Amino acid sequence: MKEVLIPRISPFSYIFPDPLEASKEGLVAYGGDLDPNRILSAYKRGIFPWYSKGDPILWWSPDPRLILYPEELKISRSLKKVIKRGEFEIGIDRDFASVIRACKDIERPGQEGTWILPEIVEAYEKLHEMGFAHSIEVYQKGELAGGLYGLSMGSAFFGESMFSRVSDASKIALVALCSLAKRLDFDFIDCQIPSDHLKRMGAIEIDRAEFLSRLSVALQKPSYIGCWKGFEEVIDLKGV
């Protein structure tokens, strides 16, 4: 079997290898740093950082890729009932720091530790300040009950992580994101790694080449850079 050599990223360059040359698992390269501009350069090529404590920075472009078309979101009857009760309030970019830290600290069944390391938090908070990273907050009785965060470029939203402190709160955050994405005419939400939970909500797997082609089209469209608080009023949970 031919040995696959994983390229090392230079700290002095934002150039990444062609993700189409990566293995099916999707490891494109390692090394470099988490400079926000390097991260943006990676996302533009369909690549994202994902690694554990003690590892070098690993850059991935998995095959297949999981994406969600906002108009194809599936909402269960039980979730619709929860939404109709009107117990939750939606916020956008109100408290990015709390959302990313909650995603980092939440305990997940079958998962030891977290890939959202302190340096990841720092990098994405900088991207939030730059107007590229955004959070969806779900509040119940004034308390943060759940949410998600990710990056936006062109007409694509790159989902990073979500959390729930209250049952269904992360699902409601996704419903809110899809409502917003439809209003802003986004092409898709990148869910990155295949997940049964997200598939049940309408996400589908596509091969890496198709994803990169769709991403290229999405990046040609205008980006909504800056704070998204003003978009809260366009979200309609019951209309999704």
C-alpha cells in the first residue's frame, strides 16, 4: 500500500493543499497556526481545523460532506409543538462568547474531552469581532438554554458546534438558523461531519467534489459581514 504523506502548513503562508487530493477521511494538512485569516483561507477551500489537545493543528475536508439546505429542514411534530408554545426567545450575536464556551464545556454522551480548545475559542472570538463568526442564542425565561455558532461567507454558513441545557434548545437554534438562511437566500449550511441527529433533521451527504463545486458558487455571492443582531426580526420559527 502506498504511504500517504500529509503536507505540513507553513506558518508564513495561507496556502493550503488541494482538498481533492486528501484521503476519504479528509486529512488535508497539519501545522500552521489559528490566525483568523488562515482559518478564513481554509474555509474558502472547504477545509476546517479539528484536533484534540496535544495534537498538532489538523486541517480537514471530509468525504462525504454533510450539508443542510435550509428549505429542506425537517421538524418533528413534537418539536413543532414546542415551538408553538412560544417558550423560547431567539437571539443572534448577543453573546457569542457564552455560546462558544457552552459548546466547549457541555458534556456529550460517548465523548471524552473537547476539540474546542482555548486557542480555538480565542481564534473564533476574533473571527466574531471581524464579522465572520456568528451565534444563534436560545433563551428560556431570560437564561441561555442552547445555541450554536459558525462562520458565514458568501451564501454559505459553516456550522461549528451546538449545545443544549434544556431539551430541544439546540434543535430550535437550528430551526432559527434555517429561517434566517432562507431569508438571506443562503445556498446551504455546512454541517461538516456526518451525523445521524442532523440527518434526521434533513441534512444529506454529498461527495467532497460536489461540495467544493457548490461552495465555489456560494462564495461568489455577497457576504453578510458584521454583527447580525439586526437580523433577529426576520426569524420566524413557526413559518419554517
